[in-house]
Amino acid sequence: MASGGDELVKYITEKVVVYIEDPRAIHARRAATKQPWSQKWFGMLPLGWSIWRSKWSHDKKE
């Protein structure tokens, strides 16, 4: 069990070092290309719902 813990610490350390050594521009690019959580979890459903809701509220105002 100790070797599994050592491997986990080694893996986490490697990931942290890679993250720290990357330039800030790469971090910003990753954050910019990230899709919204609603789209990630529910796909196109939130977009369709928001369009339907805006159309419904627009029709109701007229």
C-alpha cells in the first residue's frame, strides 16, 4: 500500500510542476476555450430552452 501512495504523490507532484512551469498565456488560453458548465453537463438543451423562453417572453409582451 505504501508504494501506491508514493506513486500517487509522485503523479500529483509531476502535474503540479508541469502546471507551474507552463506560461500564463497557456493557462489563459485553456480557460478561454473552456465550454460553460451548463453546456458540458446538459449539451444544447440550455441554449434551446433560453431561446424558447426569450421567444415566449417576447411574444407575451406584444
